[in-house]
Amino acid sequence: MVLAASIVLKLLAAILLARVALRDFTSQKITNGDVLLLLSLGLGSLQLASVVAGSWWDTGLSAIAALVLFLALFPFWVLRRLGAGDVKLMSVMPFVIGGSGLAMFSVLLLIFALVTAVAVKNPFLLPAGAFRVYVQHLDRKGVVPFGVPISAAAICTIGIQVAYGLGAIS
């Protein structure tokens, strides 16, 4: 029962991440409310998983990773290379993913970030005309909605974790 509640919280976080990605793509904004709600869902899921496992290692690792990410990304915000919402979203991801899923999340984030960078720099590779015009607009403004690859990587990682938790992957 506790594991099922943890999975439900992860699925709710995945739905919220999809909303964050859509909002970041359309308006280049990640709200504090969404970040706080993700933090709450992630902490709740981590606490439930810690009770099931009988160990708080994953929670401690997540807290350390969140602090390291915030301290590492904060200077990029100060230099205006990264948005404040992106920094906060990345800092919350260790709580949403859990310490055990950080390696998988990192690999997926690298892949999605490369795809996003290629799409923004080469919009002529994109199929739809309106989408291409929008990406060209983003390139002219000099912004990249980094919340999209962060959310995509987190959603994929959550999907794999849920499948593993349900026994679909052993």
C-alpha cells in the first residue's frame, strides 16, 4: 500500500512536469508554485519509499545532490546564462527522481538537451512551419526553454521507475 502511494505521487509529479514543460515552451516561465508542488510530491514519494526500504540513504543523497546542483547552477543564473526557474527546477529534480535514479536522469537529460539545442540552432530540420517559426523566434531572442528537456528526462526516468516498481521491468 505504501509503495502504491509512492507510485501515485510519482505519476502526479510526471503530470505536473508535462505542464511545466508546456508552460516553459510557450512562455519561458517556470512558476515557483509548480516547483514547490514538485518538491512536495518528490519529498512525499521519497519518504514513502524510505519507509518501505527501511533506509533514509536515498533521501540524504537527494538532499546532497539538490544542494550541489543549486550551488553549481546559481552562478549561471547570475551571469544570465540560465533562468531562475531552470535553476530551481533542476535543484528539485533529485527529490522528484530520488538518488537512485540520478544517473539515468543525467543521461536522459544530456540526450534531450542535445536534441533541444539542435532544434533551436537548426529549425529547418523541423517538420511543421509554425513550430519552425516559433523556434526561430526563440533563437533570435537567445533563449532556450531548458525546462522542456529537464521535464522530458524526468518523465522518462519516472516512467522507468514506475515500471520497475510495478514489476514490469525486473
